[in-house]
Amino acid sequence: MTTQEPPSKIRAPEHPADLIFVNRWSPRSFSEHHIPEGVLYTFFEAARWAPSAFNAQPWRFLYALRGQSEFDAFLAPLIAFNQGWARHAAALIYLLSRKDFTPPGETEPQFSRTHSFDSGAAWANFANQATAAGWVAHGMSGFDVEKARTVLKLPEGFAVEIAIAVGRKGDGAHLPPGLLQRERPSGRSPVGDLAARGLFPERFRR
Ligand SMILES: Cc1cc2nc3c(=O)[nH]c(=O)nc-3n(C[C@H](O)[C@H](O)[C@H](O)COP(=O)(O)O)c2cc1C
């Protein structure tokens, strides 16, 4: 389901793209709702269909549900700022990526230059599916990567890309006033700042 109205004037698209993209944003308030694992798997399903170089599908998701045993361990690597709000999420997720792949017709794995890029596409699918289903997915790079590797018992050959807090948007009751003020969709640079016909334009330097 795609909501027909942009969430605020600041999110009015300049060109008529599907509103699923403008409706996705990153709240920090979560309701008390738990997330059924079946719902979470619909987000993983959307991620699954992301494109990747050689269809290598380097993305891997590890998740913990609030109220279950792994949740505190997943929370621990986050910086204090993120812990403050993300501990109310219904699920915490780490998006990993496999750094090598075996090209078609080859037998030896080789380094994938696009393992992070491909996993970013999977994250976008995940977040947009969550939005379409009425949930929130908030990406975070604010965590201690080494601590995450230890907590998650990651083997060599896998990168930790981002953490993700998932839940139903809340009323902000858990947020300090400073964060409550920021609890609204942000704007974007004009399309003209990100796309140009032809060679590199001066305006891209801004
Ligand atoms: C890779 C990545 C890392 C981010 N890290 C954090 C973070 O550590 N803490 C946080 O509160 N928000 C984080 N965000 C959320 C961004 O601040 C947010 O996506 C951006 O301001 C655009 O706002 P919007 O998602 O509401 O459209 C992150 C987003 C991405 C994609």
C-alpha cells in the first residue's frame, strides 16, 4: 500500500515519483508494539529482491526482538545517543555483508568491490517495505563496529554495514525534549543538485 499524501510540505516531491519513497523517514520514537517475526520476514523478503553485482546477494541480517534474550547484547554496541531511543524499538538488526563472491564459471572466490553498495540496496528495499506496511525502520552507523563483531561472533570475511531499529512509530513519550523537536521528516536538496545531463557540472561540488 502506498500512502497517497506526502507526510509534510517539506517532503513534496518535485517530480511525481511514487510516494513510498517520500513517505519513508527515520523517527526515533517507538510504541510499545512488539513485531511479529512473520512481519519482519516480509521486510527481509523485500530486501531479498534487491539487485546485486553478479546476483551475489551479499546481504545478511541478524535480528533480536525486544523482550527476548539477545536484545540487550544487540543494544550494547550502539553509541549512548542511539541506545537512548533505540532500546524502545521492537527489533534491533545488524546488516552484514559478505565481502567475497565466486563469479559464474569460476571456482575461487574473489573480493567484491560492491558488497557494501549491494547491501545498501537491500537496506533500502527493507526500509521501504517497512514503511509500506506501516512500520518504521531507522538505520544507524553510530555503533562500535569491533564490539558488534564480537557480540555477533562474526567470522572474517563479513563486514558490519549498519544497525537498524524497527518498530511502530510512537508518540515520543520516551524521547527527551531535544529529540522530540527533531521528530519530523527532513527535506532534501533539489533534484538539480543530484542529476545532470552530460559531463560533471560545477554545481556538483556544492
Ligand atoms: C547509513 C546511515 C546511518 C545512520 N546513522 C544514524 C545514527 O547513528 N543515529 C541516528 O539517529 N540516525 C542515523 N541515521 C538516520 C539519518 O540521520 C536519516 O536517514 C537522515 O537524516 C535522513 O532523514 P530521513 O531518514 O528521516 O529521511 C542514519 C541513516 C543511514 C542511512
